[in-house]
Amino acid sequence: MRQPEPEPQSFDRVLSSMCTEPHPDARAAAERFLATNPGDPATYESVAELEARAVEGLATLAAHSAPADAAGYVTSRGTEANVQAVRSARNRHDGSEVNVVAPASAHFSFTKAAEVLGVELRTVPLDDDFRADVDAVAAAVNDGTALVVGVAGSTEYGRVDPIPELAAIAEEVGAGFHVDAAWGGFVLPFTDHAWSFADAAVDTLTIDPHKYGQAPVPAGGLLAREDAALDALAVDTPYLESRSQATLTGTRSGAGVAGAVAAMDALWPDGYREAAERAADNADWLADELADRGYRVVEPELPLVAADVPESEFESLRDAGWKVSRTGAGELRVVCMPHVTRSALRAFVDDLDRIRR
Ligand SMILES: *Cc1c(COP(=O)(O)O)cnc(C)c1O
């Protein structure tokens, strides 16, 4: 018996996701390249060429005015990019006791990386405004530190760590330095934040097309200032025409690669700038509306608003169909992705008013 076709959710009431509706060109390109595998470039030649363009595009975003010559590849997602950054640093580190120093705000993918790779993850406390505490990071590093991690756009509060200061600490102990801009990477080029290769001695960087990049899932990105960081990941590949592979997965998504290129072709830089400005305006607007109603609001730095909304009101918002989530500390968290319109936010605030009455 035929079941009714399942429908994907609509994005109308999705307020806490870090993914968004893909750009129409990206959707079309992804479908065209659905049956390709950039993991086997000798067979799937055109998608391999597209991947080089994707890396060039991501490197351009991450370069500001510096030359965009970073190496890298299109990962399956941010998690893979972060795992690979840790793996590369571990492989390049001398000594058997290896640790990675990251702020408490670092994404849980670093916990996975540490477990899988058998390295110690040292998480250090944040300052009062949810950024990595530089002194705490300095106190945590030692000879065994293979990698220091900075977050440029944290998952819970959208904070940007003091990247140049963290890079300097890493340099002092001879550790690598990784920036996780999985979510923030397509917004940060339009802000004054120091976050990427041009701003500090960043060795590797995570930047996901499938978040603010408006590419379809799955498309993440790993960039490296020097080829050596990728070379440290290469393994021999006996049955393929290409001799070695630096990626974590074998077969990969050609749809992700083609979608990322199409999105960047369509949107870099003006489309992304407009999206970033609209998102920032929306976040500021929502933060003001919530503060006006007496909620404690964490001032948005990137377009993400966290506010102390009581449990009962949060549950009522969920019951009203709003797809919202909370931070570890319990605040309501609204991520102003490109699909989140001002009118959706107005409807959300109206519902909140109705619930409060
Ligand atoms: C989303 C996110 C990740 C993980 O990326 P996935 O694509 O979900 O695997 C890592 N770091 C940050 C800061 C993120 O926002």
C-alpha cells in the first residue's frame, strides 16, 4: 500500500536552526551533480574541477584583502572539518602526550574529535561575555598542546573569540591554531571582526557553505594556510587512480560541492552582504523587542539572539509551532538565518505577547 509522501518541514517557523533554505541555483546545481563523487577525481573529473572552485571561493571569503591561496576541500560538514583540523595538528605534533585547548564554547564536534583521535581536550572557561578567556587559554597550554581552537561565531551565543590573541598564545608554544567559523564564516567578511587568515596566524579554518552560505546540506569546508596541514592527512589509496586522499570520508557528495559553488557564484559578495545586513538588523530588532518586554537579553554580536524566557512561555511557543531551542543555560535562542524574515519575527513576538497575557 502506498503511504502518503512525507513532506519536509517548511522554514516559516524555524528560528533556531543554523541551516537554511538553499539558494535556488544551489538547489539546481546540487540535483545536477547528485550522482558524482569528488572522492574519486579521476572518474568524476568535472566535479573535481568544481571542488577547486569551491575552495577558491571559500579562501576568498576567508582572506579579506590577503591573497586567497589557502588549500582545502569541501567536507561533509563542520564536524568533519573540525575533526580533520585536530587530526592534522596531532599528526604534525612531536611527542606522545597530545592535548587540544579550546574554549568552553567550542562546538561538541571537538569532543568527538578528541575521543576518536585519542587526544586530551582541555576546555577553558569563558569571560563574562561568553568569549574565550585569553588568560585561561594561556594557562592551559603546554608542550603537549598540538592545537589551540578559537571560535568565530559560537553556536550558543554567536560570539567571536579574540582570534589574534589566541593565535599569539598558540605560536608561543609551537601549537597549531584553528578557527571554527562553521556558522559565522559567511557573515564575518561583512563585519569588523578579526577572524581569518588575514587577521592572525591561523593555520586551519572551518567554514560551512551549508549554513550561512545557503548551499544545500551536506557541504562543509576545511581551509589550510599551508598545504602541509592537508599533507599531514593524506593516506594511500591503492584502488583509486589518484594515489592519496586527505579527506576523512571516501565517497563524498558532489551535490554539496556543486551546490556550494553555485551559491557562491550567485551570492558572493553582494548577496551575502545583503543577507548579513538583513540578519544583523533582524537580530537587533528582536533583541530590542525582547528587552522592551523585560527579558534579559544577551546582546547579539553576530545575528543570534539569546534571551531568558521562562520555561512555560518557551513551551507555549513550541506548542504554537515555533521551532525554537535553548542554550545549555536555558535561554531561548533565535538564529537569524536568511529564511528568518522580519514578518516571521513580528508574528513570533505577537505570539509571545498573546502567551504572556
Ligand atoms: C554547526 C557548527 C559546527 C558543526 O557543523 P556540522 O555541519 O553541524 O557538522 C561546528 N562548529 C560550529 C561553530 C557550528 O556552528
